[in-house]
Amino acid sequence: MLDAGAELETALRPLTWPDAELVAGGGNYLRTAGTWVYTATRRPVPGAEDVTFGRRYAGAPRVTRDDGEFVLLDRDWLEGPDARPELRWCIPLGTLDAASPTVGVPVDEILARSTVVVGLWAPELDPAALLTASTIARVLGVTRSTVNAYHARHQMPPPVVTLNQRVPLWTRPVIDHWAARQTRRRRPLVP
């Protein structure tokens, strides 16, 4: 039987990159041998830090009841399109009524997994630094519809995050790596 941390790490391990411990940002970042690198170049991500399970959920509200102390997690984080893979194990442990917007998970279960790496933080992932399709179009000197066409045809890197399931965002280094590769191949940056 796996311990709590190993169980979570196994659930997060990507299948498409056997040497990777973890994938983040739409697959644009890999954690391999304890270091975050860009998928496209395998170069280290400047300023990258691990986000542990404990760090990510440290601010989650708690409630104490007769049967113990529980961390309250948003139900949408466990179910549906916004579900977070690092929380799959919480589903059978969750308590509170089905109508509640939160699910209570025992604090000791959360603490047992607190050191497991579940994500990446880097300066380039700061929300103010992320690029929209319009910004990428200006950087590349093409129209926004061209960028949207590349995205729709999977001819550019996947977004590192998508807001409200409709606004894709990228980081400048990921786009710069992709654009440089397109130039080396002497492909025009038009549809």
C-alpha cells in the first residue's frame, strides 16, 4: 500500500513524459530530477519554485466539529471541469451535505500530503505577466485572428492557463521559444 504522499505523487505523474515527475502550465513545464524545465527546450525555468500541497491549500478555511477538524475545499475543485487532479483522493473522504458548496476533508489527511509537490510557481507565471492572444499578435506582428487560428489548430504551445474556460493565456518565454523555432524552420507566421 502506498503512503499518503506517494499515492498523491502517483496520481499526478504524467504518462506522456516518462522522465517527468510532474507537468504544469498546460504541459509547457516539466519537473524532472527535482528541477522545473521548459518542455520545448529542457532549459531550467528562471526563479521556479515548487508549490507543495500544503502551500497551495494553507489558506483554506477550517471547521471544528465533534468528529474532528476539517479543511473546507470548494466542491468545484473536486468535481467538474475545474477539478484539480491533486484532490482526487479527497472525494471518498469528503464530508458535509451534498448541497454545500464546500467539502470537508480531515486535517490529518491534508497534513499527511503537505510536502508533495503539486505545481510550479515562477515569476513569469505572475498573472500580470501572462499574454493574451492580442498581445501575442502584437509581439509577432500578426493579427489576433492568426494567433487564434494557430491555437485552434494546435500549431502553437497550449496556454499555461485558461480563464473562465474561454480566455487562453501564455507566458512570454513559452511564446518566445515557439516563435524562435518557427523562424528557424523558416515557416511564415501566417495561417
